[in-house]
Amino acid sequence: MALLPILETPHPMLREISTPVEAVDDEIRALVADMFDTMYAAPGIGLAAVQVGVPKRLLVIDLQEPEEEGGEPVRKPMVFINPEILEKSETMQVYSEGCLSVPDQYAEVERPDHIRARWLDEHGNSHEKELEGLLGICLQHEMDHLEGILFIDHLSRLKREMVLKKLAKQRRMAA
């Protein structure tokens, strides 16, 4: 297992459209394992392959929610290979989103509150499910990466510029 470097905006690869995974093989499973290690270390709850420099239609999610109030987070890793959204609800939900490629920046983003999605897991098994809540929001966010879209692209120009200015200031302070 290896920690992979996470690309940060404005890296041009983050704007590429990812290509389909042709075969779910040992190479893909090794990438998935490295992506989980990288995501947990960051820490984050979702990571698309393009964020680690591999423009393939692959992403991982683990919401790491506690089973009970105040309990330890429980890992429930999920792998989405060649995911597609089949249906979106017309009702929307606003959620405060952040992104490992736009570190330490958060903004309110409006997305459909229910989706029906289809994907393959790390064993090549097909799944189709209706997703809602944080999992549905997270999948939409990560799938945006596969299309070269960042969460800040959903913001008004003014809000996007404010987020990017804060990020630039943060980078200057760290240098």
C-alpha cells in the first residue's frame, strides 16, 4: 500500500475527463487500495482516481460515520468503477462541501437530494441503487471529478474567487 500525491487546483489534470476502466483486474484493485490509504491519511471521505493522477472512471468513498452517537467512526469502504447516474430527483439539497484538491476550503453546494446510480465494485460486480443523504451528495461530488468539474465550479463567480483567494493566502502562509 502506498500514499499517493493528491493533485490540487489549478493542476490541469483535474480538468480532464476520465476514461472508462476497461478491466477490473489486480492493477485496478492495487490502485483502489492505495486510494483508500491516501484518502484515510488526508483525511477525507471520497477520492476520485484523477485526483491522484490517474484519469480513470474510478472513485472510492467511506463516510466513516459512527454507528452510534459519540462512537468511533466505522469504516465502510465503497468502490465505484465506471459509475453513472441514471436518475436525479428534482428536489435539491444544500450541503457544505470540501475537497482534498481544494484543501481546507468549504462552500454550500446545491445538488439533487436523491439519485439512482449504477457502478461496478472492485470485484467487477454490478450494482444499481438509489442513494440519498451524504452518500448521494458525495457520489455526485466525486463523479464531477470524472468530468473535470470541481465543487467550486458550482459556486457563483464571486464565491469561487473568494475560495480561490483564501486558498492562495493559505498557500502563501504555509510557504
